[in-house]
Amino acid sequence: MKRHVVAFVLAPLVVPIIMSGLALQVLLTLPSLYWVGLIVAAGVSYAGIVLLGLPAYVALRFRGWTAFWIAPLVGFAAGVIMAIGLVAVFVAALENRMLDPILAMLPADLRNNQIFFSTDSQGGAGLIAPGTLGAVVGTVLWLIGRPDRP
């Protein structure tokens, strides 16, 4: 199998692997929610690699812009874009009550609280974590795919 294909299959797995370690407390208290979160993380990661990573990879490789430092930079931007998209989809799904089966998994005291999204307290700082995850995916993609080599 070509290394480019392997890179696009393996690199997105970085996100659910990192998230699984960060969410171990959720596994202990709400195991079903833990697995839903990992499936969502994997789905968003693969969507990002297909929608943003693949076109960027092809375009940058075509232009000969294959320096290592470009991969984490493009990955960071892709992570931020995917996070903004995920929040938009999440809010729309909440408003249409599509997430009620998932919210039913939460304990009653958490389920009855309203969920608010605000950028006032974090500003752009809330996008650093998804951007960093994207940068790691971009780096892993570059290390496996090595676009600087024919």
C-alpha cells in the first residue's frame, strides 16, 4: 500500500487516541458517553482529513510546498475549522432535539442543566486545543506520507 494512503488512514486516529486518554474520568463515570465521544472524535477527524487535509495535501504537493513546517500549520488551521464546524452542527442538533438519545445517557442532574455556548470567557483560546490536535494530525500525516519524496 502506498505510504500516502497509509498516512490518510492512520493520521486521523491520533485524535481519538489522544481524546481517549484525556477523557478517562468520563469512562469511569459514564462509559457509554465515553464511547460516543470517541466515535464522534474519530468521525470528525476523518471528515477533516477528507474535506480539508486531502485537498491541502494535493495542492501543496502539486506546488512543491512540502516543507515539514507547513504540515502542522495547515493541520492547526484544519483543526480550528473543524472545531467551528462541529460546534455549529452540535448547536443545530441540540435545537432540533436530535441529541436527546445521547443526552438521555447523562445523569439527571446534568441532563436538566442547560448548555450554553459563549466565546466571551475564552475568546479564541477555546480553539487552541482543536488546533493543536489538527497540528499533530498534520505532523503525523507528513511523517508517514512524506510528501517531500516522490
